[in-house]
Amino acid sequence: MGTSLIEALIALCLFSLGMLAILQLSVGLIKGNNNSKLRHMALQLAQNKMEVLLSTDYGSVVDGYENGLSATEMAASGRFDREVQVTESTAPTYKNVRVTVTWHFSGEHHVTLLSSVASP
């Protein structure tokens, strides 16, 4: 026997619901991928700054702030703020160095933090 119009409409509705679920899953995966890419870029910006600070003269390791950084070195888009906080200790002599990179994605504030110790 052939299918009736009602059976065909029900099948079409079920197929449409399945396609909608797949579409929602795809959108979620794309957002997750973009978030992961931005986290990776933020970590690279923090690591690059930390390497520069730790390879310079001990006296040159000071506080700083950079805003509106673009991740052009990674050939991708993104705007980040990078802050360096240095606290000094005298006995023994060393500096705690903390690099914080912040950015916004999907209306949420994200932070990546690296810390290390610099000594003379």
C-alpha cells in the first residue's frame, strides 16, 4: 500500500527535527572550536611575554599593561589585553612575575594566567 499524506507529513516533521538537532550541534562545535583557538592564542601571547621578560636584564623586569593586542603573529583575529605584574622580594632577591591575558568571547570574560620567578 502507498503512504498517506499524513504519514508523509509526520516523516517530514521527524526528519526536520533531526536536521535541526544536527544544526544545533554544529553551531555548538563551531563555538567551542573558536573558543579553543582564542585560548590557545591567549596562552601564546602570555608565553611570548614571559619569555621576553625572563630573557632580559633583571632590572628590566617591571610591571606593564598592553590593551587591544591583535594576534597577528598567529594569523588569526582576536583582541586581547595583557598585563604584567611584578612583585619584588629582598631576602633572597627575586621577582614574582605574573602575566595575565584577558579577552571576551560570546559575551563572557576569559582569563589566562602565567607566573614565574626571575632572579638576578
